[in-house]
Amino acid sequence: MSEGSAVEQNQAIAAFESVIQKSEHALDSMASDIPARKTLIKRLKAAKVGLAVLQSVWQEKSFKYDTTESKEARNVLAGMLPMLGKFYDKAKQGSSQHTLIQRRIAAFELAVKFLDERS
């Protein structure tokens, strides 16, 4: 296993699963003509690629995304890190929201790192 303990790995995978679940729910409830829908679809795909790369490294699952999809996902995830950092700074220290965002940041950073290593 690389990059963290089993607990940290499970937390990173759970963070991506949560992002995917929430994004899919938001997408289902969003009207098809809303401009933000395209952004959400792009972020959802990036989260799926991020989860897949973590699972491929830690759980030896196959990675089904090509180089173009990987690079695109890497850029989307890296682009979301500053936004997550702002949310983290605004969240109350010690709150569950603070912890959740901290885990998402760590998960996104690891996914970006592993995607960089793949290319």
C-alpha cells in the first residue's frame, strides 16, 4: 500500500464515493437547461476517475480510463482544490464539515498525484 494507512485510504475512497453520490443526486434534481449542469457533469466524471485511480493503486482494481480522460480529470480535480481550500478555511474548526472537507482535499490531492504518475 502506498500513501497512507488503511484508514486514510478508506477515508479517501469514501470521500470520492460521497462526492459522486451527492453529484449524481444534484444532477438528477437539476433541470437539463441549467448552465451549471455541464460543469457538474464534468466534475462528476472527474470524481469517478479519481475514485478509479485510488482503487487501482490501493485495491488493484482495473483502471478503465484512457490518457485523455485521465488528464482531463486530473485538471478538473486540481482546479477544484482552491475552492475546497476556501470552504475549509470557512468551516468551523473541529466541525464535521471541517473534517469532511479536509478528507476531500486529501483525496483529491492523492488522485491528482496518482494521475500525474500514470501520465
